[in-house]
Amino acid sequence: FSRKQIIVQQIVDLGRLINDMVNMLTRMIGEDIRLETHTQKDLHTVKVDPTQIHQIVLNLAANARDAMPEGGTLTIETANVILDEAYCDSHQYNVTGEHVMLAVTDTGIGLSEEARQHLFEPFYTSKTPGKGTGLGLASVYGAVKQNDGTIDVFSEPGKGTCFRIYFPVARGEFTEFFPAIEDKTMPSGTE
């Protein structure tokens, strides 16, 4: 978390990345939690490292799962948004204009004021001993910043938590994250 990772940024559609993760996320969060995804059509592309986006979503989904021990709903959505100067000034973020928002929302126990103040600090955790290291959200924060984004957290005790992440729009040719595999017959034996 203290050192920047080598990243391989590509121009991608966040909606497609999220849709590709649905099966894995459904298995990870368990049967008591309903997963909903809402991806805006005609979503702008962003230049990010797809592996880090997977890491961000998996960390946030794991935290959401832990915040809903009795079950609930995990919602992941993407949308085109515009960040104005007032927003950027209040969030110490210097990229105004068109962005793509990735929101991860749960209906869990929510966060206290103290937890919100220390949320992205390494080794800070509100979980009981043995249940968390405090590195998940520090890693999320680092990955968001490394991909030129910003992150907001909205939460109230008993009312759930919403993480909203904004990445600047990238114009350019779409990069296929999972390249097409040539249709070749695999070699086989004769037994």
C-alpha cells in the first residue's frame, strides 16, 4: 500500500468489467446477499488498469458482505457524470469535467463517524480481531489514486454505506481486456 504498483492502463468500459465479474461476486458474497448491477448504456470509456478495478470492486464487495451478516443488498452501478469546480475544490481533486462513476452500495450496518475519519488509513479496521487487517480500503484508495480517480464515502450507522469512485473519461480506441482467442482445435491424444 505504501509503494505504487506497476500498472498497465487500458481504455476500457467499466460497465463491461463489472458485468464480467457478476458470477464471481455472486459466489463471493454468499446466498443471503442479493447482488444488483446497474450499468449505464453508452458509458464513456476510462483509462485504468483492469486488474486494479477488479481489486477495488472485490475489496469493496468483501467489506459490504462483512457489513451485512444478516443479509441485504449489494448494488454496483456505473454512470456518466460531470464533476464541477466546486466538487473538485471540496475534495482536493484537480480533474474537472466528464467522469465515469463506479458506485458500490450496501444495506449493511454502516460506519461510525470515527470509522469514516480513519477509513483509508493502513491498518485501521473497525472489525473484531482476526476479522480484518485494515489493508483492504488502504489498497482501494491507492488503486483509485494511481488510476487518476477520486473516491467518496457516504455512510450512517444502521443505514448502509456507499463508495463512489470517479475516473476521468478517456477518449480513444477501446482496448479489449480479454483478447479473443483464435478458434483452434486443441491437440489431443488417441486413447
